[in-house]
Amino acid sequence: MQWIDWAIVAVYLFWIVWTGLRMGRKTEELESYFLANRSLPWWAVGLSVMATQLSAITLVGTTGQGYNAGLSFIQFYFGLPLAMIILSLTVVPLFRRANIYTAYEYLERRFDSKTRLFTSLLFLLSRAMATGVVIAAPSVILSVIFGWNLTLTILAFGIPTIFYTMKGGVQAVTWADVKQMVVIVGGLSAAAVALIMGLPDDVTVGAALRTAGAVGKMQALDFTFDTSTTYTFWSGLIGGLFLSMSYFGCDQSQVQRYLTAKSVDEARGSLLMSAFWKIPLQVLVLMVGVLMFVFFLFNQGPILFKNTYLPAVQSSTRAAEYAGLDREYAQAFENRKLAARAMAAAQADGAPAGAASFARSEFVRNDTAVREVRAKATALVKDVTGDPDYNDTNYVFPTFVTEHLPVGLVGLIIAAIFAAAMSTIAAELSSLATSSVIDIYRRHLKPEADDAHYVTVSKWATLFWGLFACFVATFAAEMGSLIEAVNVLGSYFYGSILGVFILALGVKRANGDGAFVGLIAGMSAVWWVDQHTATVYLWLNVVGAVVVTVVGTIVSLLTGGATAGPDAGKSAATRAA
Amino acid sequence: MSLAPSERPGTHPDDSNLSATYALVLVVEVIVILGLYWIGRQFG
């Protein structure tokens, strides 16, 4: 990175922290600190919702996925717009009018305190671990790419975010999110333009996309109904619907966003912004990946994008074999490049009939040869390093940015990666602090205290969760499988917690015992299905929600039906006091 | 269920009718999916 890139990243960090501090000045009251006095406009909340969901893992990992597998990952989001409509009709008005701070607070009013305590603890556990992973993933990648110290990189993500979140509460988080969203979209758009400008003069955008399409990268839709295939139209539409309903409707990191809106209508508007824009935004992210694939057809990249293994391989007994693969790759790359140019030329007007078909099959054959060499190199690295999870998907985008983009643009994209990570981390820290103070501290440990006391405790809670997440990040960074474990852990909870809310909202006779037993049964069922079948994680959300709803209903009926929560009968205003 | 009326699911007199917006969300999603299908056919 040149000094100008460093300057851009530094200006970005200063701008965001300053925004957070400036917008979060008047936060002496709890409602102001956690809910911005329920005063924010729909567009700011909507951008904050989108920024929270778009983490650095999304930015770096999804572009890598576009490079490797094309547009098919977009199916993951097909259930999201439907979920937003359902949530706008159900939980948004409910939560907004109940004057609650957390989603779990509602469960105590509807059921009992143990259901609230259990769900909030599940949230705190899974979200705190996930926040560590959100910090770890980009830290590892940037430290590898730039040779930065890993712990310092983790702190570079964590400390500024902890600082403005702690100081300014949810207002700081939201207004920083708005600016971060601008940086993210600006960075992605700049990368897309740079990739298009980087095409050879004789290759049009249409020809480039047809070249990518020849090896399946423009094929977004897969209509097969197979629960063992991760991304299909049906897993995205149905599994994605349940996942989105759970994430946006039951996870405090998202619920807290729209609780800050001025009114029910403004809260609905904030969610509907994602309903309209989430899929197009993700198409942009994936298209950057597809365009990188085209870029690396004409510009030779490394045989493998993650090069931390190189010293180990070069000092092993298989160093000569790896060097041979490297030469084989260089030759296969040249052959594929010629085939790609021939394919682009064959699509031009006046090309002889049949030439396009022949050129296309030649390109596919040469691309297969490149992929085979890369697969051999990957297997060799796994053997030598003993790392069965070795994968270079997340390193394609950072490699492209640092080695092929002009000065200035590198700084902008690195700032966008920081923005994506920090917006997610800030929202998660704020929600962790809210749930720990409202659901645990104020509810069980110190019910009678003034707002100043709770705000002070909330700031300490934000600091605690921030440091905890950085601590988890240092371990997650060393253990690739832990990242996957945290994701699997999340999928155990998500559908089941959604089931509890379905019981609360949709089953009049459901009671606390039913919800509690249903929740245990749902998580157990998800564990069993995950361990004993090949069902992919998107479907686990459906399993969890359905089992909780069915078991919860049966247990509720067997135990006498609905009972009033301890707060039933009091007015909302009394309870909020 | 013993919750206050405002805390129960359902429509509220103060709510705006967003049916047209919800319908538009669905129309946009169908258009996007058809667009992705077309991209697959055109460039695949």
C-alpha cells in the first residue's frame, strides 16, 4: 500500500469515529442510549439494517464465491423479501408498540421469565462468538495480504468500533452505519468499474460475460429440490425465508435497529428497503467476483491465492513437485487465455458459423485444465501443511485489490472492508450490551436504579463484549474450523428461536412451559438432523421452527393452555418504566 | 393470551396501508428472478 492508500484508510477511520461521537452526544438516558429515543428516520435505519447484515465476510467471501461458483449464491437471499413483508405485518408493529428494548423482553410478557432468560442467553452466547468471527475473518485476510501483525489488525478493527459504540450508543452506531454503507457501495462500484476497464480492448463486456457463462458462472438458478445441495432456488426461498425471519425478527442485533425508528410505518419502511435492495446489492457483489474470474483469464494470478503455505511447501520434500505444478499452471493459463480470446473473437459479427461453438468447447477444455492444476496444488498444500480446511476463496478479492488496482482505489477498497466489518461489529456490540443490561442486569440483578446508572453499566458492557469479541477473534483466527463451528452453532439456534416467536404470535393457547420444552426439542431435532443426515444448514432453520411450533403447541395444550406472563394486565407504560 | 390489545398481532387503526408496497416488493422480486433466468439463458 502506498502512503495515499494509508491516508484514505486513516481519513475513513477518523470520519467514522468522529461521526459516531458527534451523533451520539446526548445519551444520558437509557432510551436514548439504546433506542435513540425512537426518533430515527426510516432511511437511516434501513441503511443501518443493510450495513449490519453486510459484514466483511460477505464482502470478501462472497466476491470469492462469485469468482469460484458464479452467481448461484444469490439464491440464498430469495426468501428475504418475503420475510420482510411478513415481519412488517407481524413483529414490527408488535415490538414497536410494546415499548420494549429487546425482542426477548416481549417473550416474558407473553410467556414467562425463564423463556426470556433462556432465549436472551442463547443470543448472548451465539452473537458474542459470532462477533469474534466477524472480527477474525477480515483480520486474518488483511494480515496475510499485507504482512501485518494479526493481533494489531484485530485491534485495528475492534478498538475504534468499541470506542464510538461505547461512547455514543445506538445513535452513533446508526449514523456511522449510514456513512459506512456509502463507503461499501462506493468501493464495490469502483471495483466493478475497474474490472470492466481492465478488460482487453478486443473483449467486450458481453463477450466477457459469455466466457464466464461458458463455465457456468452466469447460471444463477437451480430448481432441483435436493436438501443436500446448499444453494438451490428452493433452499433459498424456503430455508432463506425462515433464516431471514429469524435473523431480522428475533435477533436483537437487527430488532434493535428498527426499534429506533420514529414510528411503526418508519420501522416498516426500514425493513422494506432491504426487501427492495438486498438482492440487487448482492448481485453487484457476486458480479464483482464473476468479473474477477474474467480479469484473471487475461492477467495471470498466482496458482493459489493464499500464499501463507509457501515457506512450508518450499522447504518440504515436495518442493520440486510444487514448482512443477507452478510451471504447468503458467502453461495452462496461457492456453486458456488464447482460448478465451478466440472465444471472444468468434462471437464477433461475421465470424464463420460453427466457430463460436468450437471456440467455446476449447475454452471449457482449457479452463478445466487450469482448475485441475489448481486442485492438485491445493491437495499438495493440504498434505504438506496438514490443514484439511485449506481454501483460498477469501483471498481472491484482496489479491486482486492489492496487486492490480491503482493507488487510491486500494485505500478505498480497504476502507470499504473496514466499513463492512465495523458496521456489523458495532451493531452487534450495541445489541449485546442492550440484552445483557435489559434482560439480565436490570431484570435479575439490579431492578431499581436510575438511568444514569444503567447507561454507565451499558458502556462497561459494550467495552466488555468488545474485548471479549477481540479475545475470541485471536483464537478464531488460529482455528479455521472454529469459524465453521460457530456458524453451525448459530443455525442450531436460529430456527428454534423463530419457533418460539411463532408460538408467541400465532398460537393463542401456547404457554411458557410449551415454549421452553419446544425450544429444547427444536434444538435437539436440529442437532439430530445435522448429525445424521446430509441436510444443508438452510433447511435446519425450517426444522427448528417447525419442531418448536408443533412440540410447543402440544405441550401447551397438555399443560392447560395459555397462562399470563408476570406482567400481564399492566399497561405498556407501567412495564416500560 | 393476556397481553394489552396494542401488543397483540394484527392491524392497528393508526397503521398505513402498505399493501401496494408489499405487492411491489413481490413484483420486483419476480422481475429480478426472471432477470437472473434471462442472464443465465443469454450468457450461459
